[in-house]
Amino acid sequence: MKTKLPYLAAGLLILGIVGCKQSQSQAPSTSENQEVETTAISFAMEPKSDSNVQGTSTFTADGETVVMNIELSGLTPGIHAVHLHETADCSAPDGTSTGGHWNPTFENHGAWGDAAGFHRGDIGNLTADESGNARLTFETNLWCIDCEDPIKNIIGKAVIVHQGTDDLVTQPTGNAGARVSCTGIIK
């Protein structure tokens, strides 16, 4: 779906209200037999819970696949959980205004792709190096950007990076600790 000026204006208005930063670009790409629209949106990650964790999260939709790239700095060295949460509201100092994990299929928390079930927001873990920097690339066909399917549409959700490791077992959160960085996915 192509972004129209009224949608962009509404997104920027919401963006100002919740204090998340966004940049957006759209560029169609073509193959020999068909035209596939590529959409990319990028957001600044905000420190939460008195941390210094910041960076960017970028989402690119190309056909049926969405790729999420996160780059962070200011983390403590080691493993940190990353989740999509229900609401694109980063206003609370501890990030709790984002609600719980995004779980439109009402399944148990778990590892992404686990046959026993997982939340659509259960991305997993990333590892910060000794300088506190981390990168994560995550790709799925179970998400979409601004589509009409509420089970796939990530618009209106939030990216949360946690202080600790997601154990991929504890219900419903993975026992990942405080929310140290946040951004809302608003379009």
C-alpha cells in the first residue's frame, strides 16, 4: 500500500505526541516479470529505565518479507532480549506504556518458530560486544508494514530492548528484565 500525504501527516502528528523519531522512504523495485513495492521505515531507539541505550531500528518490506535491522549502543556487554510490544507509546520512563508482547494469535511465549507456539513479537536475543554495541537482523513473512491483516501488521507496535536475556520459556515475558530502549512503529 502506498503512503499518501494524509497518512504521512497523521503519522507525524502521532509521532510528535509519543516522542518517537521516524524517517520514511518508499521506492518501487522491479523484477523481470512483476513490480514489487519496497517500503522502508526507520526509527530512533530511545533510552529507558535510566539507561544510555540508543540506536536505530529499520524495517524494510519487500514483497511478502519484512526485514528488521537494529543497531544499538550503550548496552551492557552480553545478551539482551528484543521484542515487539503491543502499543507504539514510549512515553513512560521505564517503557511500560508499550504494554505486553505483541501476541495477536494468543499463543504462549517462546522461541520464534517453535512448534509449541510463540508471540509474533518474540524476536529473541542479541549480543552486545565489550563496547556495548549490538546489531540484529531479523527476517520474517509473518509481519507486514501497513497491511490490512491485524495478525501481521506491525504498524502501531513498539520495539523494546530489555536489560537481560529472554529465557524463551517463562510466561508470558521470558523473564528478560527492565526495558532499556524503546521506539514506536508509527506510519
